[in-house]
Amino acid sequence: MRVLVTGASGFIGARLGAELVRAGHDVRAMTRNPERYAATGTPVFGDVSDPDSLRAALDGVEAAYYLVHSLDAVDFVRRDAGAALAFGRAARGADLRRVVYLGGLGNDADQLSAHLRSRREVERLLTATGVPVTVLRAGIVLGAGGLSFELMRQLVVRLPVMVTPRWVKTRSQPIAVTDVVAYLVGVLTADEAAGQTYEVGGPEVLAYREMLVRVARAVHRRLYVWPVPLLTPRLSSAWLALVTDVTVPAARALIDSMTNEVIVSDPAIQQLVPRDLLGFDDAVRLALEEGRGDGRHRG
């Protein structure tokens, strides 16, 4: 199948493109800089702010993966909504068989963060155009270069003692990036996945504090964590931006989302795409090995 991957040079997209090629698909990698593209797939120019470029990128394509987000921007909610609407319209015009979107976990009955509400809005806008959309919702994705994982790794390396907000007690269901990519590939050719939403998570449900402690153990560091009720989201995001490489807007979006439990409530994906999932410690070990191999993990 000829497939377009948006965000093809990103944390998920680069790995996904390689696995799609291994599975025998013809991959087009959408990028704003085709001349500098070095990952798997045939680079094609495309920009979600340029509808004409989207139509050209989707020409002759049967399915597309939508992996676009603007978390580093202060106005990411507006940007992501506009991008999703433009892409959905272009996908409808190209008569695509399927769009696959990677969104975020979270119970709709909760007061979701702006980040998670934005992910839901993107789902709605893509679906509203009439193209069959398959949605996978994930929480923390563990892998070298992933924003949440790099945040945890840098915190435990740079801060052996942490005075933290209460969000360290919030539970999540982290999943290895290899498992996310396998699910993304698996739903592509499953006819029954069209128009469906699936929740994906690893085999363990963990509080953020436990994840930090276990990442610290993996990098052979001692970690002491004291949760306090006084750190506001604004102060917390400024603190994260100060001690890690995460930008202030991205840190604020992540902090706000850490107040929401992101746990799988429906494991239906396991019936559609059966696989043995990596546990947290194994996923962290692989992420650290990959990061050392490509020079990402320097401190």
C-alpha cells in the first residue's frame, strides 16, 4: 500500500516509516525540507499550513498517518486544530481509504488538560471530514528522543533530590515506542479498524514517582522525591524548563496533563494486534541503549 507519513522525521514517524517499509509498504515521508530528509521513505514536500502542498503530498496515496502536533508553541491548541482541519479536507479530496491518528489517553469524564482536549479536538476534526479515521490513544511513550521519556531521564540525571508537585502521585500506563509502532502498523490493513478508536498502554500502571525512581535506578542514580502542594503548574513548568531541555510551552502542556490519569480502560487492540508488550524496565533499558548509540544522552 502507498502510505503517507506526516511528521516522518519525528520520534514516532521515523520509526514508523522504517517498520512500514519492512512490512512491504511504499512510504512517502511528508516534510517541509525534503532535501535534508535522511530517514526511511521517499521524501515529499508538505506543510499543514499550505493546503496546496497537502494535496500534492497525498496524490496517489491510499492511506496516511497523521502525527502532527505543535506542543512547543504557546498557541498549540489553535495551530493543531487548523492543521487537522486542513489535512482532513485534503485527505477527503484525495479519497483516502484510511487516516491513522495517534492521540492521547484520558477519561473524557475527567477535566482533561488543554493538551489532551486538543488531542480530542484533532480526532473530531479529522473524523468530521468523512474520511475513515483509526485513532490510537497512548499515554507516555518510552523511547530515546521521546519528550516524556527525555524529561524523566534528564530530571533523574540532573536532580538527585526533587521537591515535586502532587502530580508525581498520578498514575499512567507507559508503553514502549516499539509497541506503539507495531500497533500503528497493525491497524493499517485491518478493515475492522476503520472508524475505530483504540487505547494502547504497556503492561504496568505506575505513578510518576515510581517511574522516576525506576529510571534513576536504570542510570545508576539515587533519587529522593518529596511531593509538596505548593508548586503551581506555572512554577512547575518553569522549573522543568530550567533543569531540562524541554521548552516552557511544552513543559506547561505536559505538567497540566500530569494531573490526568492516563490508563487503558478498553484493551480491544490486543485482540486486533496481538503482541507481547515490553515492561517498563525493559523499555527504559532499550531507550537508554538507543540514546547512547546515537549520541542523544549526554547529560
